[in-house]
Amino acid sequence: MITLKQIGKVESNFKEKEDPFVMRKQVSRIILEIDYTEGLYRLSEVPYIQVIFGFHLSDGYSLKGPVYTGETRGVFASRSPNRPSPLGVTTVKLIGIENNILTVSGLDAVDGTPVYDIKPYASVFDETGEEPPEKEWTFPDPRSEIIRFVRAEDIKACLLKAGTIHGHFCPGLASGVYVSVMAMKKLYSGNGNRTCSDGMEKMIVITETNNCFSDGIQVVTGCTFGNNGLIFYDIGKTAATFLIRGKDTGFRIRMKPDFHTILEEKHPEFSRLFQRVVRERAGTEEDIAAFKIKGREACFGLLSIPFDSLFECKEVKTMLPSYAPIFDNVICYRCREQLMESKAVRKNGEIFCKQCGGSGFSRLTGEGIIQ
Ligand SMILES: [Zn+2]
Ligand SMILES: [Zn+2]
């Protein structure tokens, strides 16, 4: 058995454990024991260093558990701080060295963390030298990238992703993204439950509007119409309730009435063009082009307005619907198309779809749910 020598400690603004993706954005310092200072000779020549430190706050371990995407993995297949030898290794950017003090960025260690070793990051040792495997064969968790953004509270990166399904950048989309990132932070904070939404109905969102706002919600939370994680209340309020199964409280976040006044003050040109292009449908080609540019500005600009001045968040108790039932399929007697049994119409002992059976059905359109 070898004995580890503590060579220094971390000085950080984080006094207690935070999300590593949030912590890695911070600059921190490593204070080396003065007797080891000579060992730093020529370290300043490298841009990145590896820091080996102790997870001194970790308490026991389990061999299998959830990782940040919510998937279950073995401890040696994870970066969990709770491990048989509670050691962490992080590659950080070396900003500077002054005597026995190193300034670094990207270190996910709290204030007072013991440091056991420092090594230069060297690509010849730290990279395999092989081509990374073809992406399509590795099947990464499809939500891992967006969850990383959510956990780092990188709302801008989430918004860029949301643009891929929404098609344009607008303040409504930004609002949906903004409230979802904040709601997920609240839902998952401090309960040791590191499970994020995985499209399996563990997390549920009730949205109260079918517009741009709801697209931002779907991308960030992963709760969609298709995976039944998204429930729609047709009441036309820019508001949504965020819930997790197994917890009886969630959060309802609504847009404050001042929202539009604030937006108009900050982006008057956008509001004018919105009126012309969208409300009156009277915009020229130039107006439409300008509207898109101004929309993008208002969209990304929204993220720098304090959350509390735009939205209100309340803890709520809500009964969650049960998991979406799985229905068998049947064949319509007339058109021979397949449909869910629960939607079938029975007439004279035969099964029909609603269209062939002459029964009305609801539609979700821009106007909401209509008959
Ligand atoms: Zn939009
Ligand atoms: Zn039919």
C-alpha cells in the first residue's frame, strides 16, 4: 500500500459541492506547500495540467449508480466522486504560476480540497493516438449534450439547439428555454437525484400554450408530444409546470405581465416589426428580413435580463397523470388503415377509424384544440 502525500490545497469560490459543469467555468487557485515549490520548475511552459485531488467530502460509494445523464453505470465507468479510492483527476487550463501558487480554470474541486499531484497534460500520453471511433457506431446518449448545457446553465447553447426544431430565433423560444433551464436546476438541486429527463416520462411538463415557448421547453427538458412527457392544457397562458415522478411538488413558472413592456423597452425595433410582419401581416420583404435579424437580437438579448423580472416561479403540488397506456392496434373495416384501438369507432359489430365511422375528432392547430 502506498501513502499519498498531500502537496497542497485548492482555493475556490465554491465552498460546497456544485454541479461540476458549473464549477468548471470558474477560476481557482492551487496553493502548493511551500517546500514543494521547486517541483514547479518549467511547468509554466505547458498550457494544460492534470490535477489529482481527493474527494474529501465523499462518503462511501456504490459500485453502480446513476450518472449525469440519468443512465446507470458502474463506478469505474463514471466520474462519480464516491469511489473506493476517492481520487479525482481533472485536466485544467494553467493561467499562471506565482511562487507556490497556481491559477487555473476548469477545476471542479471545492475550496479546501486536498491536492496530491500535478502533472503536465501531454497529448502523447493522454490521448490514445488512434482515430476516435465513428460516431454512428458509438450511440451516445442522445440527451447527453443538452444535459451538459443545462447543468452548466449554458442557456445560450440550449437556445442554439432549440433553434434546430423551431426554425427561427424569437423571444418566445428564448423564454421556453430560459424557464426550462431554471426549472430543471430547481427540480434536480440538492436531492442527490441526478436523474435528468430521458424521454421515458420520468419528467413531465404541463404547458399551457402551443406556441414558440413550448418548443424551447421540449428541446431543453426532452419532454415532448411524441414521448408523452409533454401535457398540453389549452388555456393560452405562457406558463408551464415542471414535475418529476416520485416527487409530489414541482414548479409552475409563468411569464409576468411586464414581460412585453420590458422587451419593448429593450428592443423597440423588434416590437415595431412584430406588429407589422406578424400581427398585420403587412411586412415587405425587407421588413421580414429585418424582423428575423431583430428577432434574433431580442431572443439572445432576453437571456441577459434577470429571470425574476420576466418570470414568476411557484412551487406547486400536482397530481401526475399515470404513465401513458400502450394500446393495441386495430384495422379499420373500410379504409384498411391501422389505428390505436382506443380511438376506434364500433358500428354494427365492425371497427372503423373516426373518419370512416363518421365520428368527429379533435385537432390541435394554431388555434388550440378544436373539434
Ligand atoms: Zn418563434
Ligand atoms: Zn378508416
